[in-house]
Amino acid sequence: MPIKKFLPLAVAFLLICTNSFSQKQKKLAVDYVNPLIGTAATGFAKGLDGGGTMPCVGTPFGMTNFVAQTGESKMSRMNYFYEDSSIIGFLASHQPTVWMGDYGYVSVMPQLGDLKVLPQDRAMKFNHANEISKPYYYSVLLDDATGQQIKTEIAAASRCAIMQFSFPASQHARIIIQGIDLNPALTDPSNDYTQRLKKLKGYININKAQREITGYNPDRMSAQIGPDLPNFKGYFIIQFSKPFKSFGTWDADNITASSLEQYGTRMGAYVDFVTNKDEKVEVRIATSFISIEQARKNLGIELKAKDFKTLVQSTRDVWQKNLGCIAVDGISEDQKSIFYTALFHTMQFPREMSEYGRYYSAFDDKVHTGNSYTDFSLWDTFRALHPLLIFTQPGRVNEMITSMLQMYKEGGRLPMWPNPAETNIMIGTHADEVIADAYVKGFKGYDTKLAYKALRHDAMDAPLNDTALLYADRDLWTSYESQAGQTYFKTLGFIPVDKTAESVSRTIEYSVDDYAVAQVAKDMHQTDDYERLMQYSDNYKNLYDAATGFMLPKKLNGQFAEKNKDGIWEGFTEGDQWTYAFGAMHNVPGMINMMGGAERFAAKLDENFSGKHYRHDNEPGHHYIYLYDYCGQPWKTQELVRKHTTENFRNQPIGINGNEDCGQMAAWYIFGVMGFYPVTPASGVYAIGAPQFPSLAINFKAAGKQHKFIIGAKNISEENKYVQKVILDGRPLATPFISHQQILNGHQLVFEMGSKPNYSWK
């Protein structure tokens, strides 16, 4: 990492308004964002996934992402892959990540010449050299088969967008709208269309006089793993700046000229224009999950009196205001792009689901009053994203928790992975950690009694048919999975591998969940609950096999299971015994004692890293680097922070080592370069790592007041990666830990760096 030597500690924290600051003088935070980072399907090495990001346009946490579509998306396929060379449409998308599905989408695609409606037929070539991607603006030149080009430009707010298509002179300039895309050729075990093809029909209507197309799309790609939602629809309004020469509708390969409306499972509409050279046809798009009428209201609120340039500027200003919460100095231009793109990725999900005071709930299939978010990737994001939002988006924290509590009221359980209905993806009830961590850190702007009731329900009440169902990953929907196997977890002290899927991982993660809930119980003086939950939080120890040094699967009879026919132990989520070896993040001292003391624990950590068992591309081990702090060897944490913040992030399309997972990878990186990390949720304590930048300043609201916290690294360089001492407001930290309260009360954290480990600082 090219860091300048011996830079003085100097932080220039700028609260910048784009309209009052000359861009020619200095680039702003928003100017460094590169949305193409992580868009490649290809990973860092063979067998590794790409970042799963997309170069979308819109506001922070926007309800709808407006993005170029390079291929037909589905569960396991993003709508944009950098390696693709053609575009099939410009999509109003709600797909949060590669392993989840889109829902309520609609696409718009320009065209010249002969009418071609299906995605594979209407695709047009493009070159990345003719592509511009910013959070507030996207443009690309599309190459027609005849050698002509169409320029597409996108500007967007949260629920609405303006697209501009610059056509050559043509008698047959055209825009294709696809309102739903159930392509039977895309089916596989994760994308079973059988029921969707039987039950769903999208709708589209053309109003020639108003130059408007309206419709709805009832498709949810993750529907098979969620409840039935008869009322779910993604509504849209599409308005055109130019009268139609002709028009029609289509369903699959059946085209009906002059038709005004269409129902179908793979259908849409088209409108034709006569254009002059370089004539711009403007298309305004509004989306809603409530109604066409609400989409029209959204259009009026977000796009009223705004032309394309004004929308670009206003969205740019919003991004600058949000990204400006952290200022960095003394680093390269590439590092700034990596950093601010990571910060951008932490401000995309969970997405807004409410529409100016109302929201559709996929937990009871009804419309309610209030604010809402969805697409919580909680198994991933409880680790670092939500703790980071406490600093970068404190104004949204209570709203996000309220959203989860609304899901509890409307559906009966806190969410695991709503998309937008519950999907039961992954394991554990990690809304517990998100709520408890915020609660411990002083966020209580929601119904705390209801929150405890919901948390207690997770921890104390087993799901339906708990001992009868295996609850395997991506099983067809039956009911809320919650803590599947909880009956065994309480009675046996572990989950048996021959009764519940992913049993070892579940046992460990439920232990963490219960610890988090216990901290809220303690503060609310629920003493009996606290004591019971703390007992449950030790259940991970019941799977520890001292002979191997791992937590391993046990059967119902209490005996450790044998390896399967392929020579591996079953019972793990996305990994093996190494992946979960140090998974009890809530009780690191307990793990150390269990494994035979600090020296043996450190030796096991050494083996984990030297043996290349650590997988940064997957979340369960994201805290492992910081565990050396707990066993008296913090210099090893410092080495590994440098290594992994450097190796796993690049300013390139292949730029994130593993799936971004809705901001978790990015949040890990930001904590890494800041110099501390939230290992134990709901503890209010951070483990110290090592800052990677000479200076960084966080400006955030705490207790209603603006607070600036400055982090400096004196003498940092390529060689000086080791922490010699850490000084908080003139006083040295005695141990490699800092509390949230110390940060709230403090102003300046100074790391003195050197070329050799400080073995005395433990």
C-alpha cells in the first residue's frame, strides 16, 4: 500500500456543499466513487465469485436501482456483469445481490430498424470505453448492427428516474418496454418457475394521448422460498417526451400492432418515433409497490420541475452529503476510489420500501402507514455494516429497527433475509444482534418493549415443526425458519447433525444470538431471562472436540459424527470446521479457555492463517484477524489488517474478493482502515487493529449533537505498519480495545506507528 512516510497528523475534514465549492479546485468524495468496482462475475482466483455489485443510479438506500442490464437476471445471476459485451435493457431493478432475486422490475430498451422484442434479439453491443458510471449518472453508447449508435443516459432519485435516448435520424426509432420476464430457459433448482408461470400475469397499458405507459409486475424471483403474496405488484409509469408514430404490445414472440394493453408472463410494449439526428427522447419512469396512483405521486415529488441536468445535480449533492461523513487524507487517488466506493456500497442496502409515509408490507400483503426498509442481508451485515451505520447513518438506525419490528408485527417474526418477503435464507436470527448492538450503543428511538418481545420470541420460541423438518438451505416455504433446531439447542445443549441441517454453524450462531438478546434483557431488568440466555450462549462449547481442536457435529445420541464418504464433516454453513473454529465472537475469553489458554489459542490462529484456511471472501471469519488482541499478540492483528485491506480490494471491476453482500465487505474494509473493529456485537467494545491512512475523520450525530472523531497514524509507511502506542485525547490506551463510549466522549485517537512490533502492548 503506497503510503507516504512521516506525514504530519493533519485532518482537513470538509463539510462540503457541491453548489458552493468549485470542483476545479478539489475533487469531492463523490467524485472518487467507481460503481464498476465489483461488477465482474469473475473473482480474484479460479472458483471465487465476483463482487456481485451493479453500476446503479439513484439516491442512498434508494427503493429502486436504475441500471444497465447485460443479461437476464435470476437468483445467482446479477443483471449486470462487466464481462458482458451487450445490453438488453435499462432496468428499474430491486435485486439486492447475486444470491437473491429481483422483484417488481421493469425495463426500457432503445432500438432502430426492425422490431425485435425478446432480450436475446434486441441486445445491442457496447464498449466500456464508451461507458460512464457514477452514483448519480450513467451513460453508454449502444452500437446498432447497421453501424449507428444510440446514446443512453440515466439520472435517478429513490423511486423515479429520467432516461435520455439520443437517436440518429430514423423513421424507425423505437423504445421497447418489458414488464415481466419469466423465461423458462432460465429455470434451475434455485429458479423453479412452475408455480409462477401458473399464477402470475403482468399487465401493461398504452395511453397514446398522454404519451404514457402504465402497468404492473407481480414477479418475485425468490417466491418459491417465501410465502404467497396475492397482492404483491411492482407498479410503474413510463412517460415519453415525444408523440408516438406507432405502438403495440407483445407476449413472448407474439406481437400485436396497435394493441393498447397486454397480460402475460413474458410481455411488454413498444412505441415508435421519427427522429432527427441526435434527437433526444426523454423517458420518465416512476415505480411503486402500492399503486399506479402512488407511482404518480412519487413522480411528482421526486421529478417535479426537474429536468435531466437538475436531477443529476441534486442526486450528486445528496451523495456528497452522505459520503462526506468521513474525510480521508494522505493517500493515493486509487485508495480514495477504493475507500469512497466502499462507503458508497455501505449506503445501498437495506433499501427504502416506504413511499412518502406509506409502505407495502410483504409480511402481511397489506399497505400500512409509516417508513420501511427491506432487503436486510442480516447473516452478512450484522457483523460490520450495521455497526458502521451507527457512525455514518445514525439518522436511519432507529428507522431500520422500526422496520424490522413492523415485520415482526405483520408476520410474527423478526426478519432473517427479506426479499421483500421472508425467504429463510442463511441461518440464525441476526436481527437480534443488530437491535441489541444499537440498543447498547444508545439507540432507543423505537418501541423498546416491542423490540424485547420480538427478541425474546426469537430466543425462546422454536419454529413450527422444529423437530420434524431438516430446514435445509433454500427449502420451499413452509413457515418462518427462525432458530431451526432450537428445541434440541435448549434440551441437549447443541443441535444434532442428524436432525437439523447446518447444525454446528447453527449451534454457534444461536449462542451469539442469545448473548445479544441477554444484554437487552439485562438492561431491562429481565433477570431470569438474562441468566437463561447467558447459559444458552455457552452451548457452542458442547460441540468442542479437544482431540481435534475443533467444534464438530454431534448426533442426537450425543456422539461426535464421523466424516462423510467424501472425507468431510457435515453441519457447517458455507465452509468447514476451520470456517467456524473461532465463531463464538460473543465470548472470546470463553473460547480461549476452552482451547487451552492464550498460547494454544494463538497457535491455533497461526495455523488458521498460515494454512490458508482463512477465507476473506466469506463472512464467518471476518472477525478472526482481530482475535490476536484477546490472546496477547496484537501485532499479528496489525500485520493481517495491512495484508487484507491491501490484497482484497482494488480500484478495478474485479475489485472485491468475494461477494459484496449488501455492504458487509465494504464495511469490513472501512473499519479496517479506521483502525478498530466490532468483534462482539452488543458489547459496546471494539478491538483495535491498525489504521491504514495517515488521517481520517468521522463526523456523525450522537445524542442529537454533531460529533467529530479524528483518527491519525503518525509515522505510518509501508514499513511502519505496527502500532507502538495508541493515545486517546492525550491518554494512552492500556489495552488494544476501545469502547463506544470512549469514542463518543473522545475527539482524537492517535496511533504511533513503527517498523517493529511492540511486544509489551497487550
